[in-house]
Amino acid sequence: MINRKKIIAGNWKMNKTQAEARALVEDLIREIGKFDEAEIVLCPPFTALSAVSELLSPVPNIRLGAQNMHEAASGAYTGEISATMLRELYVRYVIIGHSERRQYFHEDNATVNRKTKAALAAELRPIVCVGETLPERESDKWKSVLETQLREGLAGFGDKELADIIIAYEPVWAIGTGKTATPAQAEETHQWIRKVLATHFSAAVAERIRIQYGGSVKTENAKELLSMPDIDGALVGGASLDARGFTAIIKNACLK
Ligand code: 13P
């Protein structure tokens, strides 16, 4: 069986001022120490990227990510941020198509596709989010919803592109609700995602790609979720805002 290094990312969403971000990162650096059994990524808001980047520059085991980017290289897009601007701050990862972006900012699969393409061109590693709503889960439409999100979101890419992408499966009904997919439910879905990828790309690259789970991941449920064979990490929202809690997720979930 292929050994996929786990990747745990903290999506801070619209939380933490620069001063608060600095305090959190200082605590995280202390708590996490030299731990490198997992890839660790912090995704602060744009306004804190620079401060967090400075603090992380001497820390090789914690990487920087952004929560969004615009697909154009530059231009008249008031309020937007380009991949080049992120690269200048040593950002390595970027979350694309989070369900909150889809819901509140009308991003669709075509937007996700264009942003992912732009991120790859700038050598950022996209964390492409997919996930179904509660009615879609309950009416058993989740398979076709995820299939469409993957097919359209990754349209035009080949194995070479896919190898640099991370998929985050975040059931919309589990985000910020305290409701988590059961480990068996999440595993079944991750297996389905890998199977869909294997039909559009080579089986080898589908086997190598990492698929994170996201949605109410906490210290108490992380180990069980991440011990499933196809769950290769976590995209953590609320619980990543606390240094002790986030560190416990990383360490408990990733120590054999
Ligand atoms: P919560 O962990 O707060 O449910 O958020 C999940 C999420 O949306 C991460 O991107």
C-alpha cells in the first residue's frame, strides 16, 4: 500500500487580527515543536499572512497557506489577491472552492477550475474543496454531486497537475455544526472520490493523491477519522484557532 503523508491544515476563516495571529503562531510553534510526521499548513486571513510568514520563516515543519485567490495574474479586480502576491509572502498552499466561497460568493465548478489552474501555474499547491449539502446526502445524490464537482473542477488537467493537488472533502452539513461524518461514512466517501479520480486520471496518481476530511474535526474525533485508510489528513476550521487543540489533533491523529 502506498504511504501518503498526512496533511493537516488549519483554515482560520475570517478570524484573528495580526496581533492575535502572531500570538497563536508563537504558541503553535512552541506546542508543535519539531514534529514532522505530518505536513502542517496554516491558512490565516490575507491581512495576517505577512506576519505569520515572518514567524514561520525559520520553522521548516509548518507551512503557509491562503484561503482564496483570484484567477487573474493582475488587473482591475477591486478587493482581490493574485497568486503572485501570495507567492511573494512565501505562501505554498491555497484553499480553492471552499463551500463558504461557493455559498456566499457564488463560486462554481468553473471558477474552481480557473483558480486551480492559476494556482498551479504559480506553483502554489491547491487544496480543492468538494462536498455535498444535507439534502444531497439524504437523497443519496452525494455521489453524483461529488463526481460533477471533481469532473468540472479538474477539467483539462492531467496526471501531472493532479499530482500537485490536494482534495478536501468537506460535507457542507458538517461544517461548523458539530455534526461530523462518521469515520465509516467519511471513508466510504473518500474511497468514492479516489475511484472517480481513477476514472479521469491514471490509477497510480489517484492512489497517490491526498484527500483531507473537513467538518467539525476536533481533538476527540480526529484520531478515529484519520485512522481510516483513505483519509489522508484534515482541514480544520474552528478547532484550529486554539494552539493546544490544533496541536493535539495533529499529534494524536498522526502518531502511529
Ligand atoms: P469546522 O472545523 O469549523 O467545522 O470548519 C471546517 C471547515 O470548513 C474547514 O475548511
